[in-house]
Amino acid sequence: MDKEINRKDFLKTSALTGLGLSIAPYSVLTGSDDRTVTLGFLGVGSRGTSHLEGMLNRDDVVVKAILDPKTENLKRALDIVEKAGQDRPDAYSSEEDYIKLCQREDLDGVIISSPWVYHKRQAVAAMENGKYAGVEVPAALTVEDCWELVETSERTGMPCMMLENVCYRRDVMAVLNMVRDGIFGEMIHARCGYQHSLTPYLFNDDLEFGSGTGSVSSWRTEHYIKRNGDHYPTHGVGPVAHWLDINRGNRFVKLTSNATKAEGLENHIEHYGGQNHPNEEIDWKTGDIVTTTITTANDETILITFDTTLPRPYSLGFRAQGTNGLWQMERDAVHVRGRSNQHEWEDFQKYRKEFDAELWKRHEHEAEGAGHGGMDYFVRNAFVESIKNKMPTPQDVYDAATWSVIAPLSEESIAKGGTPVDFPDFTSGKWMENEQIFDPNGKF
């Protein structure tokens, strides 16, 4: 597809491919709210199993096929489906069987929860074979792979939704309503990050790791040996992108990243395993603290912090700040000119209730116990409902590419001594006309 094609032409073209996508977001053409969605799963480790169980809690989803090269993962997943009352799915055990699974004619969509290095190729295979691609974060690891996702989605007309669940946090959705209602005035600055000590997850009980797909320690740890950058930006930047209308009236323009020295993982090994532990001499590449600053076309700035190898409590570090006030997650507090006492914080909870997302009000009961405080229910629901109604997903391939590409761009900037790096415009200029598709008060 020509990159200069506008969004309306893209959606019209998608309709001709059989999706029935509409020109206006959330208007239904040929979909049906009461149809059943058939899904395949690529990867059923911890995250994939969580998605599998969540989908099986629905009465409008049938699981037809599952792939995982690890025998215990695959057997567990097949048993879970049978115990849920569905027929035992077809099983695929080879890494390359993802192509066969995606070629099946009885699947509407594919959930991809494999290790990161497989995400792009599996999402491409899904779209190439006429399937909705629901891919875990990040969607791709290189600039070139991000472009391939976009170009494949445009060419095939098939949606690719990165399953970024934090965009559905109840507080960040309330803040999105506040931003869109102008409570903070004109947006100026935002902060976010992934600040979470991952050392208990990057090693097994013997402080070792290896190949395979069974747990994050078997593959994620290798990224800390080979890469120096922000590996995992999307949990923070996804909500911020919605606050700042990224790809829909605004875009990321430049990025600058810097990293500290890498001492945290070696220190962790020495502390728990001793100086003679075999992994004590590993040359870790990822700095303990990676800070990234992004500037936008509308002249806002965003500060992202990646902090996963030092002892600390979990925090996403959100802050939304405009000409009229700000919200800060770690204080759970807000200050708004004309509403708050001068120089004093207010409890955010009364604002959260006032600006609560209609999605949460409508589905609070279904979200209970769904994972990550209920966020997982909403991201899965959006994927399924988009398929049922043959509509674009509320987080699209441009979001997936734009949020994911922060990782390789941060590596490039750090390697060049903190030099600013230009952002690709994955929309090829359509960001100036694209309509907003993520709606906390919408259908899903």
C-alpha cells in the first residue's frame, strides 16, 4: 500500500479485503455482537497462560490451536482448555509451526505471548494469513521490524494490536478523561517509566538462566547482556501517548537517552551467590538506570525511566502536567488551579470517581480477578470485540510501532553518547488527520 494513502482510504481498502472495517471508528458494518471468536495461541508460558485463562472465562471465545515448544507449557495449556469445557485444541510443538497455525482457516485471531524475539515474525504471519494479531509487548525489537509490522498491516488490511494493558488502568483512564476535558489546561509535560526490581525474575533459584521459553529467566536475562537501552518502554509510554494524542494530531519527534553504569545484577549475584558464583563475571550491558527524554511535534516533553536491576518497590512513575495543574501517581494526588488550595495537593480519588471511565463503570464486575488489577480484562475484551464487530482495534499498528521503537532508538542514542535520534513517522504524515480511536468511554 502507498504510504501516502490517507486513513479513510486505508479503512476503505481494509473493508474490501473482507474485514468490513468502517471509515469512522466504532461504527459497525458487517460484524455481530453475538458471534463466536476463534483464537490460536503462540506461547503459553506465564503471560500466555494468563491470556488463555482470561479468554476461556468468556462465552464468546473458542480456542482452536496452541503452540509452545516447551512440553510442560503446551500440555498445561491444553489441559486448561479441556477443563474449561472446550474440545482439546490442536497442538503445535515446533518453533516454526507458528506459520502452520496462522495458516489455519478456522481462526479469527492469534494471541502472541512468546519471547520478544518472536513477536514481529509471528504478528506478520498472522496478518499475512488474514488474522487479527494480538501481540504482547514490545511488538518488535528493531526499527526495521517496526516498519515491517506497519507495512504488513497496511498491505493486508489486518489489524495488529499490541496488548498494552496499562492503558486500561483505572487511574490513567480517569486522567485521560481529565486531559480531554481540559482540566489540566494545555498539556506541557509527562513522566512515566518501568521501575520494578526484576532480579527475582531474571534468575532461577540458583542464580542461573538458560535457553528455552519456560520463564522470563530463560530468555529475558539475555537482553541485559546484549543491549544497553530501555528494553520495556510501552507500559509507561502507552498511556502518555493517549494523553498527548500521539499519532492523532501529534507525534514523537526526537529522543535522547542516557544510561548509568551496570552494577545491579553483578551486585545481586554477589550478594546472594557469592563472588565465586559462575555468573558473577558476566559483562552486563544494560545500565541500571536508563533515562529517555522525548520531544513532540506539539512541543511537549516526556521523561521515561527504566529501572529494573536495583532494589526498589514497583512504580510506573506517572505524571501528567499542563498549564492548569498536574496529577502525580506516586503521591496519588492532583493539583488543579481554581479547584485546589494554592500550593496544596488534593487526594486524587475524588477526581478518579468524578472522571471515572465509562468502560470501568460498565465492566467493573467482569474485570475482578482478571489480572493486573483488572486491566487485562479490558485489553482482551477490546481485541475480541474488535474481531466480533470487524472493526479496527482501539490500539493499532501505528501505536504498536511507535511505542515499541523507543527501545532500539534508546540503544542508538546511548551508543552515540546521548545524541538525539529522530523518530520514524510510521503514519507517513497521517498523524495530522488521524481520528482518535482510544476512548475510555466508548464501546470497548
